[in-house]
Amino acid sequence: MFSRLYQVAPNIMSPTAQHTGKTKAVFRLGPILSLLYLAFAAVVAVTTYTLNNIANTPVYMGFVQEGFITNQYHVPVNVLLEGSGNTSAVVSPQLTPTLSLSTLLYKACGQRNDTCANAFLDTTNAIWAAVAKAFRVIPAFDAPVFQDPTQMIRFSHINNLSGWNKAVVQFHIDGHPTAVTCMVRRASFAAASGQEKPTVDSVAFCSQRAYDPKWRCENEVALAVNTYAIQVNKGVAKYIGMCPRGEVYFNPDHIAMLTGGATGSMALKTVPSINEYERGVIQAGAMWDVLVATECSGLDAQTYHGWLMQCEGHVTMTWQSDALMLSNAAVLLCVIVYLVTLQLVFLRHSSVCTVPVYMSKNVVGAVVLFVAFYGNKNLQALSTYLLQNPTYQATWYALCGPAQVASIVGIMTGTAVQLWFNPRLVTQTWLLMGASIINWILVFALEAFVFPFQSKNVPGPCALATTSNCVVFSAIPRNYYVSAVVAGGVVALSIVIVYVHSWWTPRCKLALEDNSVLRYFNITSLHAIATAPQSCVRCDLTGRAVVDDGLLLIKNMLHATPQALTRMN
């Protein structure tokens, strides 16, 4: 870009370059910065439109896999119940008729309520003893030693007691290298003939596994290992049937065929569940695997973090948001397009950018910025969920929120600096550009690549009665405002740099006594209207001082023709 600057004679408002002589070719940043802001406004419009399309409506997110190494899902724990007991394959205490495996699945205690957990220990032992008793009726059981009435079966168990529990147990016999691990899951099953109405109940899925003296919750076995389904309902234990582990694990939405049960072959499938995040902001309905694998080698008894779950599922997400600002984004884009048009038509060679000057004189940008940060909790919830549960299309949606907020901050960075110095014009355009780019990078990086991965799944209150699992993201309450603080810090630093640069840079020495711009503004020095006038004053090829047209923006004026000025609005 090149600047055409002009000298204003004492009685002529603004003669053209043909009257003043051609100016030296000077590279100017005003149009470049305005185009940068136009790009930011376009990003705001596109991301807002995208977010508006997925808000408050179910969106199929595709196939999701939670793993022990990647895409980790930490089981939310209200209070950790770990206990042990013993029984025999034949003799066990009579189970209260009101108790079922669902008792283990749905029991909830308050956060770190050890009294509640301890009170539930005897009930847990009794239910797991009933499951062990059912081993004796399993034909061709992989671990027949557990059917020997002379053997004492010992067991260790764990439960997270959050209301949608991952109750797991390891049965073992002293001196034997094998164990049996079981986990309670909700499932739907019916006779394979299809003539009966399906039963939905909690089922213990048990498989033989090597005994682990350091066991805490581990239950993963090879996909070919037999898995036995046992129902305990109203105090009665019942063996349903057997299938390979691969029928119920890493096989979402699959109908497993159970054989060998007392009532014949059974068709078993998963029950759809809804996980709720951030008090209903995110609702994830999924057809997960019937059975999941768990791993607790990294479980911290103090923080309750590290109980990992591994499974696969087809997920449909609903994101609830009432701060979509579609109309705000449209208004912002229209304003920026108008200002860029003025810049390219009238000030295409100016060092002054129209956007921060104009935006500092109205509330459009401030309103959009306020709405963006007001709804940032919802945007962070969306980004956190999608980045922690990645699918092919989820990454694009996950980055829309950070890009939207970063672009609004980028636009408002220059505006905020200009607002501080009003009515003087900030002519360090290079600084406004640098600060805007830095703020965009910082906010986008924080929102997209830092904050989402700082959150842990913590049990929280439920907003919906139909929710299976209620989780809040631990880092959002302390992170949703951090981007605003960081961006404000960059703006404050930029203001300080403007002061230092204005003080440090020598004052303009070109003779401007007869310049009618000074007379028009009724001032004796350009320092009264510009923070760095030296960047707006040049010599033409004849050696006369000429002034940048952009300085007229301070009074909303434009140099429309060689002899005429006009107002911007």
C-alpha cells in the first residue's frame, strides 16, 4: 500500500496531489488492519451461524471411543466405597427381598459422605454374595472351583456411589491363580424367539480372569472369553446365559445372544443412556456397549480421580444455549464491512484504520464482547465435551466457540486502546495490529487447547429427571473469565506502550504552521489529536509537509474529493 498525503494551504481545505506535488511512496497499515478486522468479523459470523445450527437440537456426533490411554473418561465419584467379604458357593446369607443389583447401580451418597458409604457396606456384601451363590447353577462354568461347596470365596468390591454407579467385584479363592470379576450394567433382554416383552434390569456380567492381589476395579478380558450374565432381582439370583465378551464389549448397539440359561436363549442389548454435563448444558444420549472395562491403577483415593472407563458408542449430543448472538454477529459484520469499504474507497493509502476509531464511538462492539463472555461458560462446556470425546465432525464444532470469542476479542483490542485515548487518535497502527493478532492467538489457544484439557469429570446436580449420569467440568468455574483477563492485560500493556512510544519518539519537526488541518481542528500541534503525529506527516517530493487523510476521522470526517469533506455517518 502507498499513502497519498496532502498539504492544506491556508485557505484551501484539501487540494489533491496534483496541486501539492506527488508524495514519496510510503507503506501504510490502515487498510491492512481493516482487512484483518474484516477477516475476524467473517470468522465471528461463520462460527456463530454454525453454533446456532447445532444449538438446542440433537446432533449425531458419530462413533465415540473412550479409552484408558486416549480420550480418557474418568468415572465421577461421590464417595469411594471399597470393601471385602466372603461366602461359599452354596451357603450365603438370605438376601432381603427388596434388594437387587439395581440397589448397587443406583445408590447415591453425598460428596465424601463416608458415613453413608459405610452404612451401605453390609448391603453391598450381601448382594455380591448372592451373585457368588449363582455360580453353582452355571453349566460348564469356566471356573468350576467357585462351584465347590467346600471352598470359601473371598471378594473385594468397589463402587463410586454417584447414582449411576460402576459397581465392580473380584471373587477369588485362596491359593488359586484364577479369579472371577463382575460388573453391574443396565440391559434389556428377552427370549430369542421375540414372543416376550423385553425385561430391563440390572445384570452382573462375570468372566474368569487372572487373580490380581492389587485389584481395585479392573475387569477387562479378551473378547473371546466367556461372559456370564446373572440377574439378582427382589432377593432372587438367576442365571440368564453366556456369550463371548466380544458380544457385549466393543460392540455398541449389537444384540448379543445368550445361551445356556434356565429359560433358553436370550437376546440382550444395551439400554440407551443420557449423560448430562454442566447442569444440562450438554446432554449426550448414546447407545454404548452393554459392558464396559474399567481400570483403577491410577485412582487417587484423595481426589477420586483416575478411575478410567473404556467403551464405544454412537452418540447424539444436545447443546443448550440461550446466548447465541446471531443477530449481534450479523450487525457486527455489517458494520465492519461498511468501515472497510470506507477505508478502501477513501483511505486506502492511510496509516489510520477506520475500524477502531468508529467502533470506539458506539456500543456495538462492547455489546457483542459482553454477550460473548457472558455465554462463555456454555461455549467452554461445548468445547470441553467435544475435545474430550472427539469424533470426525466434533473437532470443527469444538473449535467454533474458541474462534468466535478470539475473533471478537481481536476486533475489540484496537477499539479498547483507541477508546482509552479518545478524543486523540491512536496512530501507532502497527501496535494495534500486533496487539489484535496476539490477543487472537492467546484467547484461541487458551480456549481450544488449554482449558478443555484442564477439566475433570466431577459428579454434579442433575437438571433432567431422565439423566443417567450427571457431571460437571471442574475447571470451567475458574476458567470462563480467564480469557477476558488475559485479553485485558494485553490491552493494558498496549496502552502503556502507546504512552512510552509517544514520549520516547521525537516530536514532529516539519513546518505545519500554515496547514489548514490545524486550523480546521483549531489546534497548534497535531499532538493534540494524535498519539504519534510523526507517523501521519510526510514530505512530498517538493519538500512540503503533507498530512494523512485519516486524521480527519477524529471528527468523523472523510476527504471525499480534492475540495470537499464529508461526514462518515
